[in-house]
Amino acid sequence: MAAVSKYLTAKNSSIAGGVLLVLYLLKQRRRAARYNGKKGGSELVLNSEKDVKKDRAAVDRVFFLRIMRILRIMVPRFFCMEVGHVDCCYAIIGRSTKDFKTYLFSFIKFMPLIALVNNFLKLGLNELKLRFRERLTKHLYDQYLQGYTYYKMGNLDNRIANADQLLTQDVERFCNSVVDLYSNLSKPLLDIGLYIFKLTSAIGAQGPASMMAYLLISGLFLTRLRRPIGKMTVVEQRYEGEYRYVNSRLITNSEEIAFYNGNIREKQTIHATFKKLVDHLHNFIFFRFSMGFVDSIIAKYLATVVGYLVVSRPFLNLSHPRHLQSTHSELLEDYYQSGRMLLRMSQALGRIVLAGREMTRLSGFTARITELMKVLKELNAGKYERTMVSQQEKDAADKVILVPGSGRIINTDNVIKFDHTPLATPNGDVLIRNLSFEVRSGTNVLVCGPNGCGKSSLFRVLGELWPLFGGQLTKPERGKLFYVPQRPYMTLGSLRDQVIYPDTYEEQRRKGISDQVLKEYLDNVQLGHILDREGSWDTVQDWMDVLSGGEKQRMAMARLFYHKPQFAILDECTSAVSVDVEDYIYSHCRTVGITLFTVSHRKSLWKHHEYYLHMDGRGNYEFKPITEETVEFGS
């Protein structure tokens, strides 16, 4: 016994020395990382203190509040399928015969019991992951696609750079991490409960209490060491999003890049972005290796040593009543059984401590999902944040205090009226201080001026994409104002979908518009041959590639005729259309009662408009009727 005690003491000392050595190496590595960050910190110049706090992700009170908020979305009520899958998994893990049979035979009754248990457990966990992901994804997309929130996130608010990364990959990893954490904790917790009960009756309560104290202390210690994992997970997902973004940009702009012969430059950009991701992953791997070494010693080997020390204490103490009441063989048997139980208990404790690694990584995903939910909620409430420096802040003498959303919008049919409304960008840069004019249905307006004067800004305010910074805007409801850009959007779907977008076939029928009328819309813009060529309205093609630039512009005009709005904004939308077709389109719009705001540099369009709105790009504008002299001057 003395030899065993001496051996355990020596082993304990060597392990403790190893732990101190690893902690010293980790401390030196953190110092080196801080030094390197100060030495090459140009990339952090734009980060504010707020950004640093946003990246904080650790297993603390904030983490548990965040994850409980998200879990209420994934498990909305007590009686739901998700709770059923959790109970099913628990019944198998907990070896409850009654519950096990209930869940097992309600799912399938004719497969062999032995082969089904493990696979059924895997099925339950995988189904739980999928259901969690389904609920959370639907909730986030309900918020993301509410109104113009998806537009505001990318154009008004710059707190989240890659929403697609968060909505797809991060949500999936978060749900997987939650379910994996549950499966990794449930079985060890059950084992610990059973072994505590048996060991308390065998060697008293002091032994299990000592092991639980070790669990608490080692868990807090390892959780403290693992704190960087949460932030490193956040950074990893951000770099993954950036790498995904530069690749999607290459695909989206492949034609322009090919014309510029920009493949070498794009390769440098992609390699630089990928190198940043790889360097971070190298650091992350090394940190996890270091933590794995410490985890193995503390959660496995040292826990085993502590377990044997605890179970040996009553047997090494010769004054213990056990020595007086039991024979030598009985003492050996008790020691063996208690050691086996305590060993299993220490292994279960070790698995729980090691599960803390998954919890720390989960905190990183939780921080990102929570940030997305917060931004979506604020955007839906009309609040947004930008960190760019406004031009007004650069010129203090000419600074104008603007409050987003302080203007008033009045919905009235057949009139658009700007009443002392400042035209400003979401960043606060004032383009026109006081914009006032009125347009009634039947009066077409030609909008002109140099680039950057505020033409697109005017339309974004009209479409309620940008906030109103003051004054009053009278306009029809959103659905009665239509926008046709220079490069029209062709949706995924059939030929019919291109004409009726964003309506569905059911909505087309509800409006009482037949396919023959749709054919007339195509004939009006000289696209009837496309229906003859495709043979059916339900033909599905990649219309962005199938249609030429001029055909896409004419398809957008057919879409305009289908919707028949009160007002339409035509933003250089006939630049690729012949003059005769353009002339017919404008005449037809007047015939069906669509009032037009047109941005175009074509001289032939002046005759189709009654007023012109000219912006000079220096904060001034003119709104005047078009006369013969005006047309001659414009020509």
C-alpha cells in the first residue's frame, strides 16, 4: 500500500508539473500574439471598441441568456415534436424499459430490437438537428424578408457583412452543436447519478463529494482557459464568409472581369482572403491541440488519480471500522468494486468536463446568431447603424442634424408630393436640403442631372427603401408604385413568372388575367416570338442568360403593363431598346394610365413628358414644365 501511495504521489507531481508547463507555453503564446497584433495592426484600425465587445463569446451568464432565447424559438412549447425527440433519446439513454418500448414500437414494430436501438438514437438526434434548424431558419427568414429588411441589412446597416453565411452555415452549425452538446451530456450525467448513489452506500458520501468538487474546480479552470475558443469561432466564421463572398463576386462579375483580363488580380484577392482564413485556422488548430493536451491530463488522467486516491482513503486508514468488520478478501473485493465504480464515475466526469469544449465553441455560434437576431429586430423597428464617416462630420461649419425616420409619409392615390423634404443618403450626406414639388397622375416627369446628383436617391426615398429625414412625402402605397431598372431582374422559374413577378399563378388567376392577355403584353413589346419559340408559359429556363439585354428590358416593360401601377419609375430601362419600340411603350403607358418618372439621356423621350426635374449635383434643383424652348435646349 505504501508503494502504491508513493507511486500515485509521484505521478500526481509529474502531471501537475506538465500542467504548469503547458500553462506557461500558452501564456507565452498569448503574449506573442498580442505583440504581433500591435506590430502589424493596420487591419484593426477601423475596428472600434464596440466591435471588440461584439466579438466577445464565452460561457458566461450572457451566453446562457442568449441560448435560452434561441432555444425558445427552436422548442416553442412543451408539447411539440422536438420535445418528443428529446424524450425519445432520453428514454434510450436512460434505459427506461417502459418509455423505450413506447417510443420504439410506436415508430416501428417489425424490425429487430437489437439492430434498431443505436440507429434509432442516431435518427432521433439527426431529426432533432433538422427540426431545430427548420424552426430557427424559418424564424430568421420571417424577420429577414419582412418588408425591406433584406435590403436595409446590406445597404443601410453595415453591422453584418455576410448575412447569407449566418442564415445558412452558421445556423446549421449552431443547431448541430446544441444537439451534440445534449447527447454528450445526458449519458454521463445519468452515469454520475447512479454511481454517486452506489458509492455513497459503499464508501460514504465524502468520496463522491470529493469527485464532484474536483469536477467543479477543474471545470471552472478549463472553462477559463477555453475562453478564446468562442471568439476564435466567431472570427473563423467571419473569414469563411469573406472567402465565400469573394468567390461569389467572381462568378457574378465574371464577364466584366474577363473583359478587363482581371484573372490574375482576382486570384491575388482570393489567395489573400484564403490565406487569412488558413492562418487563423492554423492558430485555432494549435490552440485546440494545446487545450486538448490540458483537457486530457485534467479531465482524464488526473481525474482517475483523484478517483483512486479517494477510494483508497478508507482502505489505507487502518483505524477505519471497515478493517475491523471485514476479512482481507472482503476488503479486496470492496476495494475492487469501489475502484471500478469510481473509475467509471471519473470517466463520466471527464466526459462532462470535455463537453465544455463544445459549449465554448457553441458560445461563438450563439454570439453570431444573437447578433443577427438583434440586427433584424432593430431593422424591422426602423433602426439602423453605420460606422462610415458622414460628409457632414467633415465640414462642421455646414453640419446639418438629420434624424432618420423623422419625416412623415402620407399614403394618397394619384399624387406624389415632396413638401420641404431633405434628400439625404442613409449616411447623412445631404444632396438637396429642401425638395418641394408635386406630380399628379397623368403628368410624366423627366428626371435628369449628372451622376451622383441624387436621381437614384430620389427613387429610393419614393420606394421607402431609404428613411425620410424630415418634411412630408405624399405618395400612393408601395404596391401602386413600380420600378423598372436598367438591368431588370429575371426570377427563377417559368416564362409566365417573368411577366407576372412577383405574383404567383394563383394571384394571376385571382386578378382575372388570362394567358391570352399575357400574350398581348408580350406582343406589345415585340416579344411574342419568345412564347412561340418556347412553346409554353410553363417552360423553365435560366432567363438571365437566355434573354438578351434588350429582351430583358422589354420583358420588364411587359411586367409593368401586367401590374398597371399608378406611377412607374423608369431608370434608363429602354437604353437597349430601339426608338420605335420605346416610342410605342411610352404611348401605351399613357393609354393605360401609368404616370412615369423617367431617367434617360435620350432626346426622343422629351416629347412624352410634361415636366422635368433637373438636379445639378451641388444641392440645387429645378422643377419646370417642358416647353418647345426646353426641348430645343435639351436637344
